[in-house]
Amino acid sequence: MREVFHQSLEDVQNRLVEISELVTIAIDKATRAFGTSDVALAEEVIDADAVIDEKALALDEMAIEILARQQPVARDLRIVVSALRMSASLERMGDIAEHIAQLTRMRFPERAIPKGLKSTFLKMGELDVEVARRLTELLRTQELALVEEIRNADDDLDDLHVAVFEKVLSDSWQGEAAATVDATLASRYHERFADHAVSVAKKVAYLSTGDWTAPTGALDVSTETVTGLA
């Protein structure tokens, strides 16, 4: 019975990795579509979001079944509950990629990126894709050094988010109302995508260290990892 339980936990981990891989593809396509006004690519992201939703729901149902049938306690219980919360964050990251794609479709054939902010949004897109890739690797390997890398990228995105708001609020801003709305929405989407990634990364770190409050630099990368998100 214990062997079956650990196999179930390993399956949960594999499913989290699979969803994270799909999210990475989604944000990569969404940010490229946003930067180039590629409406066909944007449509791919919008259509594919249903797959992410379905896989997140299937993982949740599996986790609930584990809770009901196996009645895990202590650390095993934390693993299953954390998986449910990670699934929710990953599903939301997929939604955010879809929102970015929808902005592209809504403004087509015009460019969704307002004048004067192209380089900023291109950088935000690159950072989000890198965050997604590192998060997938973290879920696959539990290599805690990746947690700090994700947090550092999130800090860079926060700075760029502030820069967008400073730009649209400055006296030099010449954008119309629609451009201002697009800029603020897109910036918020990019920033929130990384926030959710940090949330997942913190849960992985907690499962390895048992400490929510440990500063990033204090994470012990030699800490024993748990099979199946542990």
C-alpha cells in the first residue's frame, strides 16, 4: 500500500511538471505574439488554455482522491495540499498567458504594444519565459538554487512594471486612452505571471526545508529532497 501511495505522489509531481511545461509554451507564444502582433500565434495560446485547465482539474481530482483514500498525515499531507495549491497557481499562469494573447487579438491589425514601450515589454516577455522555464526545472528536480533565480527575475519584472506606470503617468506620455489601458493591463499581466511562479517556488522550497520564513540565501540546496515533490 505504501508503494502505491509513493507512486501516486510521483504521478502528482509528473503532472505538475507537465502543466508547467504547457504554461511555458503558452507564455512563450503569448509574449511573441504580443511583440509582433501575430494573431495566429495568439489564437493558438487562447485555444490551448483549455488543455491547461483540463490537466489542472485532473490533477486536483487525483490529489483529492489521494486525500480520501490514503488519508496522509504530517509531511505527506503537506505534499498533497501543496500540490493542489501549486496546480491553482499554474492554472492561473496559463490564464495570464491567455490574457496577453487576447490583448494581441483585440488590437489586431494594430500593434498591442504602445509606442515608447516596446523594449520594456520585450524584456518583460523574456523574463516571464525564463521564469516559466526555471519553474518547470524546479518542479522536475527540486534544485533549490532555482528558487533564488526565479525571485531575482521577479524583482526585475517588478522594476519594469513600475517603469511602465511611470511612463504612462509622465507628462511626456502621448498615448491615447486605449494605449494607456493596454500598457497598464499588459504590464500587470506580466508582473502577476512571475508572482504566481514565485508562489509555486516558495512551496517547493518549503517542502524541502520545512521553513516558510527562511531567506532566499539561507536555502540549503543540499537538503534531502522528497520523491514526488519531496
